[in-house]
Amino acid sequence: QEYRLTLSPAPVDLDGDGIPDAAELRSATDRHRFRAWFCAIAESQFYRIWDGWIPEQRDCAGLIRFSMREALVRHDEKWLSRAGKLLLRTSLPDVQAWAYPDVPFVGTRLFRTKTALAGGEDGSFFSVDDFAPFVTARLLLEHNCVPLGKSLAGLEEGDLLFFEQSDLEVSDRDEAMHVMIWLGAREGEPMLVYHTGDRKAGQVRKLSLKTLQEHPDERWRPVAENPAFLGAWRLAILDDARGSR
């Protein structure tokens, strides 16, 4: 008589961020590889937006979602034949722990949409209904990132800067939220890339930190005294449960 044994990672959440630890990138090597792909793909959209990024999802949070999914796939010959000519860097090793869409516990639903319940180390609090393929910038910040503070010192490529322009005339709270991707040093100075937010007339922009710090509208300056600047944040899948971020 034969028995088949299937081994699955335990659905624990030791760092309490609401994301199953097995769906995070646990090794420093994988985190580094993800950051490189994530930033290369996001930055490439500045030069030419890929057809795979559908127009209905082209906004600031959409750039995060699209770049994240594309960074986590297997970048095989088929993928490179489709994206290689549009990609700034192609000789990058892949994440090894797993590949999208085969992400432990969440599959294609990479993003948490609800507040994590207390406890749940045994997995009893993880529900697929708490995750979705799509989240707004607000849900991205509230349920899928960890705070790093308002200092920009020590940021790594792929970290995020959030702003909330609550005094602007917008139809809902989600539209008041904006997010940018920290690219790290490019040509000797820190750079960022972001989508302007308008799904119809919006565009991807790339600018230096110095330019942003000197923005004529002080509400867009990433400085501690700016109440509209919500600080720097890190994607939860890059958060280390052992506390070494």
C-alpha cells in the first residue's frame, strides 16, 4: 500500500503584519533579487508603458501592483521575449522561494484588504477572502506595508514614499493618497518613479530626490515637517520576522 505525503509550509505570521510568513521573501538574497526586478520593471514604465499593464489599472498604486507581480514571475525565455526589449536590465537572477502566481496561501491574491486579527499563529485567522489581486494606495499602506518613519536615511531600492493630500478636492479618501517608488541611486543621486494617478491622462514620471525636495508645492516635499508626507514604508513581503529590516 502506498501513501502520498504532501508537505506544506505552516501558515504562521510571526511578525504579525497580516501576511503569511511563507508568502514573504524570507532570505536576504530573495529580497535583494525582488528589489532589483521590482525597480527595473517600474523604472522601465517611465520610458514606455508595457501593454501588459492594462489602462484601467494605471495609477500610482497600479504601478506598485504591476511591478510587484512582474518581479515575482519566472523570467524565462518567453517572458524575456515579450518584455526584454522594453526592460532596462535583464540579466537579473529570479526569486527562488516561489514564483507568482504560485504564492503560498494567497496565489494571485497578493494583497491584504482587511486588518489582520490578533493571534493566528496556527493559520486559523488566514482567509483567502482577506486578500485580493487589487488594492488602492490606501489599502496598500494600511495592510501591505510596514512603516520606516519619515527619515529617508537608510532606504533601500523598492521602498515606498506615501503622501496624503487631504486638502485637495477629490471624490473619495483613496484619491487623496499617493505613493512613489524609491529607486535608490541613479547616476549618482537618489531617484524616484511614480504614476501621476489619473487612469486616463496620467503618466509615469521619474525624478530626483533633490527635485522633489524643492517642489514648488510644499505638500509634496518628503520632509518630516510636512504633514502630508506619511513617511517611508516597506512592502510587507520584504519584512523580516526576525526583526532585521
